[in-house]
Amino acid sequence: MTNKVSSIEWVEMHAMEESINYARSKNWKCVTVESDCASIVNRFNSRKEDLTLMGHHLNEIRKLTVGFNVLTVKWVPRCCNKVADALCKWANLNKS
């Protein structure tokens, strides 16, 4: 079960990174990233030092947020995030 949870967290984190990169490519200045993965949202929003591999990658993603006037990462219930959840599952199954 731990590997499955960890895999889901990595997929959600990758989706967050792709969302931020997309917003940067469009030159958007105020962005809200929503995720139903509470652990990733909490870790991203935390300012505590995270020495794990996932924490390092989240720090790299935080660096991408430079240039936004406002970038908010917030948790939403899965029922409000069905399309994104389906895309994450599809991407995870079809990754090369």
C-alpha cells in the first residue's frame, strides 16, 4: 500500500509541476493550483525543511513559482477534481 500511495503522490506532484509550467508558458500572473492529494498540498505549502527525495523535488517546483504575482496551491475534494484525477490516472498508465 505504501508504494501505491507514494506513486500517487509522485503523479500528483508531477501534475502540479506541469500545471505550473503551463501557467508560466501562458504568462499568467495569478494562478490557483488545485489538488485532491492533501499530503502534496500540505508538503508544498509547508515551509519546514523536507530532506526527502519528494521534498527536494517540491523545492524545485517551488522555484518555478518565481514570476507569479500570486500562486496558490489548495486542496479540493476528489469529487471536485474528477477530470484532473482521471488525467493523472491515464498519464500514470501511459507513461513512457
